Amino acid sequence: MVRPVTVRAEAAEYRVAGRALVQDVSFALEPGTLTALVGPNGAGKSTMLGLLAGDLEPSGGGVLIGDRPAAQWPAKPLARLRAVMLQQHSAHFGFSVRETVAMGRLPHDVDEAADEEIVEAALTAGELGNLRDRDVTTLSGGEAARVAFARTAVQTTPVILLDEPTAALDLRHQELLLRTAQARRDLGATVVVVLHDLNLAARYADRVLMFSSSRLAADGAPADVLTADRILQVYGQQVHLLRHPGSGAPLVVPAD
């Protein structure tokens, strides 16, 4: 189990050159939950994740990790509290895959035996064993994304923030990554993931926050948020909604 940490947005806003990228957004994310942020390109999802991470400071309102504004945590305690996987995974130095994953342990006090066990578990979970000695600058986009997620996972933080982690992945590794995220949720972590694939959000998330034009357009269980009318309104796309034959989760199919 991990220590429980709640993340809150309280009328949060973020503006650049007078333009609102996020405005008047409020929610609370509880430990032991996996929340998907969805919405069209430019809707404010990644900016919201940056605010939650403390990488961006709100222009108005507030964002808290635990009992402190996210942007006011000192760097090392913050790195022990939340882990972030960004959209971009480009590497500029020729570290091996194993060395790169192990860097996720840097915020913690050195414990060679525990660190080795955690890193090896992440390499196994990400099916990275055969790549462990590869130079990370030689990896494909999907391989680099898997390494970035493994480095995020070994931080063993109570808050996990993932920005489009499945975008470069094949079907199998999308499933592996999100099942791993669910396993961290089950251990008590607060997990937040930005997704473009509404079907992945429907299958794996406990809660969906849908953004539209910098605002929170809907917040609730996947079946309540992912309705045909709302998808048409927010995305401008007509869809049919079916049911997953196993889980019963919504399946979003574009209309002809």
C-alpha cells in the first residue's frame, strides 16, 4: 500500500498572453482511483496535468497535492510525492534502458537491494528485459514510451500523472500499461491519465473528466460522461455507443 494523497483543483485557471488554457476547473481526486482526462486537441487536458504536477502555477484559483499548493512543494519532496510521464520521450544521451529506468529512483534514499528489485520488476512488467542494455537513443517511439513509463513507475509515488502514455504503443502494450496503472490504483495510488482513446478511458478509468474549450464539460463515471450527445457536442463527431461484451463498458464507434 502507498500513503493516501488527495489531489484537488479549486477554480483553477491558467492563462498565457491573456488566453485561458484552463479556466474555472474544480474537482478532487481521491486515493485508490484512476481518472481519465479526455477531450479534443487543445481542450486543456495536458495543461491541467501540468497544473496537477506542480510544473505550472495557476493564474487563478488553486491546485493542491495533499495539503499544499502543487507548485509550492520543494523539488525533492515533490518527486517523492508524484511521478509524471510526459508526452515527449526523446533521449539525448546514450544511457542504457536499465540505467534510464533506474534514474526514477534518484529522489529516494539509496537502498541497493530494494532499488534493484523495484527496477527489475518494472523492466519485467514493461516487457523490457530484452532491451535492458540497449542505448535509449536507438529505441523506437513505442519502446521509448515503455521505458518512460517504467521510469515513472519505479518512483513508487502515491500520485501518478500520465500524459497520453498509450499514444505510441501497440495494442498489447497499451493494455499492459493501463493494467499496470490499475494495479497501482489498487494499491492506493491516485492515478490520472490523459487519453485520446475514449474506449480505453471507458474500460480502464473509474472516473472521466471531459474538457472542452479550456473548461470542464463533464465529470463522472465513464457511462455517464461518454454519451453520444455529449461526444457530438464536444468533439463534433456523431458516434454509436455499444457495450463491451465482457465488461459492459461503453464502446464508442464513429457513425458512418
